[in-house]
Amino acid sequence: MPKAAVRRVDWRTGLGDFSDCLLVGLLVALASIPVLTAPPAFAAGCRALDRARHGVGRPLWTTFWADFRQAARGGVAFSAACGFAVALAAVDLEVARSMPGAGVLGPVLWVLAGVAVVIAVRTCEVVAAIEPAWRRALVAAARETVGAPGKALLVAVAVALSALLVWMLPVLALVVAGPLCLAAVATGARR
């Protein structure tokens, strides 16, 4: 029986993981240029980082593109649905401002939008980890979000911090997807 490769852990390992995160962030940004490919790109980033963390596979950039092609098969429809949900949420928020009770309705809509973003991020992670079908992955991600609210809160904080970083320094939009992929992978149910 062959022995599994032992991964040496020292300061260089952490630096390697950090560089993998940055590379995945760049690859996700590049693959997300056509906006409809953003969720499949994120799913491919999660899969590539998971493989890199466990020392499995070929160089990161080749595994990323193979995973991206696989995730894009059903991911474009999921992307279109996410785009429609974002447009609907924007219209709802705009309408809520003009209604009586906007002080209560506005924050509720923002919380619902945050939950939807967490479920979308976790859906990409589920597609990367165990379920290549996007519909079943969406159901599994919603169940995981309800079943493990602590992990969902960690993903929400990671998304909020990513948005804050991009707001403060827009050039970080090129690499922020990498650490967000790592956060999604680290909070996945299979870890």
C-alpha cells in the first residue's frame, strides 16, 4: 500500500497557501469578465483551492480551467437567476424607500439579500465539493445555511469584509475572490 505524501508545515506552507489564494482570485476575476460566468468561476476557485490545500492535482491554473469548464455547464442558468434576483432586490429596495414603514422594511430586505448572497456563495462551494448539479446544490446549500447558522454567519462576515475591502481599495476586486473562496471552502459542511 503506497504511503500518502506528508505535507511539510512551516512558514513557507502558509505563504504558499496565501499565494494560491491570490492566484485563484486573479483566475476567478479573469473568468468572471463575462458576468454570467461569475458563479461557475467562483465554484472552480473553491474546487482549485480545496485541491491545493490538500496537495492534490496538477498546477493550480490548469485544474482551475478544467473545473471552470465543468461548472459552467449548468452554472450560466444559475448566474442568470442570480442576476434576476439582484435586479428584483434592487427594485424592492427602491420601492420600500417610498412606502410607509420604510424604516423596518428596508433593513428586513437587506437581511434577506444578505441571506441570499450567503446561499449563493455556499451553492458554489457545494458545486465545487460534492454536487455538480446546480439545482440540487442550491437546495443543499439552503439546508446547510439553515442547519449551521454559525458557519453561514462566518460566510456572511467574509462576504461583508470582501465588499468593504473592494469599496476601500477597488483594485482588490482582482484578488478578493480568492480569500472568499477559501472562506467558503473552510466553512463547508464536509470539512
